[in-house]
Amino acid sequence: MKLTFGDRPTRTQESGAALSSKGVQRYYNPDDLVGKKGLEVYQSMKRDAQVKACLAIKKASVLGRGWEVLPVVADGERGKEVAAFCTWSLTEMKGSVLRLLSGVCDALSMGYSIHQMLWRVVPSGRWAGKWCIQSAKGKDPLLWAFDVDEYLNIVGLRHNQTDKVYAPSRFVVYSHTPEYENPYGISELRACYRNWWSKDLLTRFWNLYLEKYGSPTVRGTFRRGTPKSVQDEFLKVLSAIQQQSAIVIPEDMKAELIETIRQGDVGYRIAVEFHNREIAKSILNMTLITDDGGQGIGSFALAKVHLDVLRMCLKSLKEDLEETVMEEQVLKLLVRYNFGQDVPVPKFTLGPMEDRELLPLSSGIKNLVDCGVLDPKDQFIREFLGLQGAGPSPGRPEVSTVNRTRQGTGPTDGNDGDVRVGT
């Protein structure tokens, strides 16, 4: 659906008018594991402690440094105004940007994520009359499928329970590592399913082993010729030793605990630790963040190598969230609805991935400035030092506190077009 300057979300668009079926086909998830067990298997895997920890580390590492909208410097004052409006809209939306991106990161485990965008008109103030984001509603991926064209471009989102098709322009759809343009993406958990399954089975057998051999065996002795009824009563007393702290028996009977050397549980522990490392390797591409690598020892150099590998992998995810999600799907609509189709979209950033030693870097920059090599107002300096959010600069807009009244309609119904089918 093509939009031109002046187009706005309407009730028909928000409610998901039926799409033409010409040249459109329903596309099913090609994941072989999903085909056999459904997406529920990935939801079960997310309840595993190791899987949950690895996914949490990956999300926190990308989203833990805040966010910022930077203007297009070449667009001058208009670029600053666009960036200021986008920043205001994202700040005023229900929830938060980081909460939205955290929901988007559910694609790490499920392969893809879907959020519906709800809009409203600003009633008053500097941005009166403009369309801004009211909220982003996360949708359960189990309830949704995609309609695609011959090039696997998403042309409709189909609700599995009602079989209704909704226009994709009001949704934020993120596909994680979409191999061969697969809109369902690839789950990070697919590669470690065998390890998760084996670990789950081993844990059950380990519990049975501990239940059977966790307590010592009790042996009782009595004189030959003791009546059968007395023997049976003695056996009941011995059987109750594990639940009771004291027993009373005659002098001619004895009870003792037989302690044996059992090391069978060591094998279970080694196997479970191995599968935990494989799960961490599959999700994080390294192991030293979640344990000691299985060796019981480590070194700073080895840990630094593992951390560098993790940062390289997280950088790709960070850029994907910045460009594919925020710039191409969220900010692009904000700019198109309010400023026009040809206005450049500002840059969204989640901050630098690496921690830098600012003292030596700033000292080197100072020397270059003193020598006249760099202009002290050059935006490159702030970007190089990772100081985009450290106050006003030539490349960062200052949000004015002066209200500029615009003529416009009042706020629309915030629930206009929300999909209300148990999602």
C-alpha cells in the first residue's frame, strides 16, 4: 500500500481491511522442529534456567545503554525538528522504547515477533495536529501467519483463529536472521534443542538416582528363631528410619547404616554441565560469561577474547534493531505521516557496544585539536568518544520548551483498530 504526504492512519486501515488474494500465498513456517512440535517447544525451552539466562544477557547487553534519535546533519534545521519530534513521540508513547525493543527481541527465541502500532493525534502544544505513537501492542506469534508475494515479501498478516488478514503497514515485524528471505526467521534455540532435550531427560534420571541412592541403606540383625511377626515389626521400624529421628528396638536386635562409595551422580553432573555449555555456545557464541568453561580455571585474556566475540555478535543484533525495526518501520512512518515522504529519516542509536578508556582517547583528540587537525565542533569527536547524549552539540537537536500551537483535531480513540481476538 503506497502512502503519500498527507496520508494518515484511518479506521479502515487500522482494523485491517481484507487484502486482495491475487498473487498472494499463505506461507507456513519452514522450521522442521516447529512443523513437528509447534512453536510451543520454544516456549518450553525459554523456561530452562540456562536458556533464560543466555537470552537475558543478550537482551541486556544490547538494550542496557539507553537510546537516542540523531538528526540528519545535512537536513539542517528541519532535520533537528524531525529528530526532536521523533524523540518526543517515542518518549510520550505508552510504555517505553526499550520495552518495545525487549518485546521485539522475543524473536531471538521464537524466530520472529509482531507488534501492532496504535496512533493518536496530538491535541495541543508544540506538536499539535501531528500523529504520534500511542502504544505498541505485542502479539502472540503462535496466533499469526504471513501471506507473502512471489518474492516472499510480507503482504498480509493472517490471524490463525479468525482467518482475517491485516495490512502489514500497521505492524512492526522483526524476523531474526531471515535465511533466504524467510519471514519467520530462525530461532536461536533451534541449534541447541538436542542439548536442551538431553539435559531435561538427564535431570529426570538424576532425580531418580538421588531418590534411590541419596540415603544410606539400613541393615537390621536379629537372633535366629525370632518369630515372623516380630521380624515384620522390626522391618517396619527400619523402613521408618529415614522419616524419623529416633527409634526404639530390643537389645538383641541391631540396626546400622551401610555407607557405600557412590559416584554415579558425578556422571550426571558432568553431562548436565556439558549441555549447559553447548546451550550457551549456541545462543551467546561463547561460554565464559555463564560459567568457567568447564575447566574450573580461567584467565583475563581468555575471558577478554570471549567477550570480544560476544560483542561482535551483539553488534549485528544492535544494528538490526536500530535500522530494520526503529528506522525502517517506526521512525519512517512518523516522518512520512507528519513531514512528508521525501524527508530523510533520522538515525536511531542504542549507544556504543564497547567501553572505551576516555582519558587516553580524549587526550589524543585534544592534541589533534591543538594542532589544528580537527575542528573542536566536529560531530566526529562526539561520535568517536561515544558522547552523543552528553548535551547539545552541532549534531544534536535542543528540544525547545516553547509551545507552538497548531490547528488540528482532538485525540482519536486510542483503541482504534486494535486487534481484539485474544491476541
